[in-house]
Amino acid sequence: MADACAKDTAGKIGAKVDETVIAPRGARRYRAAVFQAYVLLASVGFVGLAVAAHFVPYFPIDLLVTRAVQSNHGPELETLMRGLSWIGWNPQAFLLVAMVLAALLLAGLRWEAIAAAFAAFGTVVGSLVKLLVYRPRPSTDLVHVFSSLSAYSFPSGHVLLATCFYGFVAFLIYTLLKQAWYRVLGLTLMALIVLLMGPSRIYLGQHWFSDVMGAYVLGSLWLALSIRFYRWGKRRFFLDQPAAAEPVTDSPR
């Protein structure tokens, strides 16, 4: 009798978990369709943009956007733009990634650390794309370049790192932390890094607008793949690790 009661209670708890965690079938199908459509359109758009960037050093909109962004002056703005770009350069970029991975491992979140490392690997993919596209950086005769760089321009490695890695960190914060001020603070910080990294690269004259947009598109695709990779492994190998959901208890009778 006790075993039957225990099974009945477990079944009720499981049902509650299913009701609160799993969306209705129709909603899941709709989300899957939207996701698949985005992946298809983003992939086609990125390939088309990469091919165009291979043959065209810059587009008219690139020059227009760069001059518009650089028309804003001020020591505070320049400090912000330089600071954002600074965190994307090595060795600090590598150290920041390593620190996040170490923190996840120390917290016992082994699969999260593995998935975050996979997300950061997107920058390696971006480096390979750079070699294929072979696009030059903005030149000083067209825009103001704060410091000249010799590496290729498309896509922006800074933006790719921000979108892939810090975007995945934002996903982990949203997934693993309970609703609290530090959760909101973490999400806000990650969002600012992702959203402002692109303008900082344009402001410093080290990337064109199309370089930045290409990185955002490729980064979003790699981020989506990283999240899929994380969820695939989480269900199979690391079910005992912490999750965001509150423990379910029976309501008082």
C-alpha cells in the first residue's frame, strides 16, 4: 500500500512538472516551425552576405553607417566603445572565457561548462570564414580608424564572441538562476555586451556594418546550435545537476 501511495504521489508530481515545464503541443510545433524558418533564412542570408563581402570591399550602407556612428563624439562614449572592444581582445578575452568555465566547473555544472566551451568555439568557425571571405578592413582614407589592423574583416570576431559566448552565458543565467536582482543584473550585463559590441567595432573604424551584421547572424546560428547541444546532453547525462525550476510540492489540503 505504501509503495502504491508513493507511486501515486510521484505520478502527481511528474504530472505537475510536465504541466509547468512542457508547453502545449501546438505551441511547441509553432516554436519549432519559427525556429526552423529562422535557421533557414539566417543561413541563406549569411552565405549570401559572405559571398558578396568576398567580392565587394564595402557597401554604400557600410560607409553611411560608419560615418553616422562616428559623428557622435565625447570622451565618455569613446571610453565605453574602447572598453567594450577591449574585452574582446586576447589575452583578456581568453581569460574571461576561462574564468566563466572555471566558475561553472567549481559550481558543479560540468555539462554547462562543456556547452559554454562549445559556444565559445564559434569564434574558431568565424576565423575560418574570415580566411575564406578575405575582406580588407576599413581604410583610413574612408573613415576614422582608431588603430589599423591587418587581419581580415568579415565577420567581426568580437561580435561573434559576444553573441556566441556571452549570449550563451545569458541563456544559462536565465535557465539556472531563480528570479532575483542578481539574475536581472546578469541578464542586463550580458545583453549590453552583445548589443553594444557591434557599434563599438564600427565606432573604432575596425569593422564595417556588414561585418558586424554578418557576425550577429552567424553568432545567433551558433548560439542556437549551442543551446540545442546543451539541451541534448542535459537530458541524457546530467539530470542530477541544478536547474532553474523550483522543487514541486503538493499543495496543502
